[in-house]
Amino acid sequence: AAPAERAAVRVALDQLRRSYRAFERVRGSDEPGRRRPGRGAAKAIGRLNGDLTRLRQTICHPATVNTQRAAASDGVLDDEGNALPMADVLKKLAAKGEKQLAAAAAAFLRA
């Protein structure tokens, strides 16, 4: 993974840890025996879920996954098998989309 992508994972992980600590503080202050979490706990759970989702999306990003099955034809790996930065992946996807759009328009005009 590129340095920028590793940094993004570190930032997301740090935010998740902060959210978890905040959730633990709120959960510890809830009244014992209460069946449902209080408003503060519910908000903390929401933030925790959001940060967990953000971390999962950052980690599962195609440019951060280094697998053998992701071929260069997928636009995720370079010729040496290294993960491409997100900007390069997006450029390849945009070019592919433009080609498909042009082909669809030509087919439509021929029909």
C-alpha cells in the first residue's frame, strides 16, 4: 500500500480507538439495570459504528488490498504486482467508462 493509504488507515484506526474509549466512558456511566442504553450511549454507539465502517472501507479499498487474484487487467496492480494509488485506479476506471460510453453511443447510432 502507498504511504498515503497507510496513513489513512492509521487515522481511521486512531479515530475508532477514540470513539471506543468514549463509548466505554458513556457505558460505564449508564445506570445499572437499565434495559436500553441512554441517549449518550446511543450517540456513542452511532459514532463507533460510523468509525468502524470508515476503517473497514479504508482497509478494504482496492488499492490497499494486495492479492494475487487482482490482476493488472483489473486496474488495481501495476506490472510488478504492486498496488496502485487510488488516483491511478480512478483514472483507469474513468477511461474505461468513457470507452464504454463511446461504444454504447456508436452502437445506438448504428441501430
